[in-house]
Amino acid sequence: MNRPGERTRMDTGPASLLLNTLRHPVVMIDQDGFMIEVNAEAEDFFRSGAAILARSRLADFVPFGSPLIALVEQVREQRVAINEYRVDISSPRLGAERMVDIHAAPVSEVPGAVALLLQERSMADKIDRQMVHRGAARSVTGLAAMLAHEIKNPLSGIRGAAQLLEHAVSDEDRALTRLITEETDRIVALVDRMEVFSDERPVERDPINIHLVLDHVKAVAKSGFARKVSIVEDYDPSLPPVWANRDQLIQIFLNLVKNAAEAIGDRDDGEIRLTTAFRPGIRLSVPGSPDRVALPLEFCVYDNGPGVPEDLRQIIFDPFVTSKQNGSGLGLALVAKIVGAHGGVIECESSGQRGTVFRILMPAWREARRKDALHHEEDRPA
């Protein structure tokens, strides 16, 4: 094994060239904590050349007691890959406000070594956007309450007057009265959809088999809006139950699959892929909670459509944002609200070449049950 100073740069072969093309810092830490391997991005990140880094310990760059050091030790002891998101590693040597996502894995070829990949502000940004989505949903809640009172009642009067006029006007003008009736019905339906956001009751949850939910969604889709689209399944059969509300899960995935089918359109090779997976290393810091929340269940809806327009990708879950000609822009906002109410996170990745994927991370039943039990124990009088 290389000792500090023996190797100063990852320049020994194709693998080193590949790592140096990555736009994220990659570091290998040996069993003594020395940074024995670094790529070019790591040199920039740590503000030191490879020769200096090879003679330095990771602990020299991060604060005392940093969770990054604890994470390296955990990976070394358990020999499993672990991800940590939104970890603050700010220090005098690294600078202020250095928030990163950490992907750590053991290096089987080097005993005691751990490989780190650092990503600045990736999942942290997703969490921030999730909070924005929830704030936007609350804004829609207030707007819906106002509209229900200020608009729905007058609309009922307008509709009634139009129906009365329909019997007293000529055939030519009758088309206009029907247009008034249809448009008032459309506005009322829109307000009704917005009022769904005002339901702030706690979500009733049970241990749910996600595959039964997805099978139901697939059956509904194939009998209607996705009858001409191929729907492929890629499930993890050993997945534990998700701690969720079954009806709301169906609502989530029906919306996502319907959007995918509409994005594909009449393409002959249109395909929607539903996947489930267990990601034991995914833990997130959620604003308002000192604890990291485990979201090990990953559910994805892929499609090979043209992708989401670039100007909509960052705001795709905001209310009234849509690329559809007659869309209301409330479907994905409601999906984000439901996922957030379950303590989960939803994200969208899209490109014209690879299509679009909506990825949902949610808590498993066992973890949720254990957490609830701990809360009950804490609330119990001594």
C-alpha cells in the first residue's frame, strides 16, 4: 500500500484519466486517514496540490468532530457504502458555507481504505426546492379558500342566469349561453382541484406493498390513457413495505404515469419504466429536525419522451407551471404536496436524449414504526 508521499497524482492508467474527468472531488483515504489518492477536482476543492494532499490527513482539512470523519470510520468498520446529504464541512482551510453531499464506499483492493465522492449542494438544493414546493402549496391553499368564497358563489349565479337565457334567446345566441355555462363549470372545477391543497389533516398511513399499488396503476393506465405505451417493470422483490396512505400513493403514480404517457404521445417506441429499489445509505437532513431522516425506498417513473423544457425543470412542481396547452399546472404540485406530507422527497431529472425520470424517496414501514414508538416513549409521563 502506498505511504504518504509515495504517490502524488492519480496518473497511472485509464481509470485515473476517467476520475480526473469527473466534475466532483474524488479522494481515497487510507486506514491511517491520509489522502493517498486524489483527482484534479479534489485538488481544487481542498485548495492544495496532490503532493501536499498525499502528505495530509483528511482531519487536517475539516473541523474537529466533523461528521465526514465519523462517516469514513463507519464505512471502514461496516464495509458498506453510505451516503450523507447536506453535511457542513466548513473550516478555515476549506472556507465558509461548504455544504456537500458525501458518497462513501470501501475500497476492497486496499484494506482499510475508503473512497469519497463529494458533491456540493446537490441534494441540499433538492431539499430546499421541496420546501419551496410546500410553501407554494400553502399559498395555493389560501388562494383556494379565497376563490371558493369570492368566485364560486357568483359563478353559480352566472351559470343559473345563462341557463335561463338559453330558453329565451335565438338558436344563434344559444351557443353563447352554452359557452358561458361550460366556462363557469370549468372554473369551478379548477377551484375544486385547488381546494384539495387545503386539506391539512394528518395522513393516515399503513404498511403498504408498493408493488401492488404500481400493479393497480399499470392496470388503470393500460386500460385507458397508456394503452398504446409499453410499461416495463423493474422491481426489487425484497422491498419492505412503505409507510404510506394507499389511496394517495395511487394518486401520485397515476399522475406521474399519465404525464409520462402524454409526454410520449404517439411514438411507436414509447416506453414507461417503473422501478423500485432499496437504498440503505440514503439519509437526509430535513429543516426543522436535528435528526437525519432515513428514506431508503426509491420509486421511479421513467419515460423516453422529449423531456421537460429546460426553463421548467427547476419549477416543475410549482403550482400553475405546465407545458400542456390546456393543463392547469396543479397535478405535479399536488404530487409534491402528498410526497412531502409523507416525509418524502421527489425530484425530476430530464434531458432530450434520455427522457425524464421522476424519483421518489420515502420512509420504510419498520423505520417509521420504530420512530413513532420512540416518540410515544418520550411523551409518556415519568
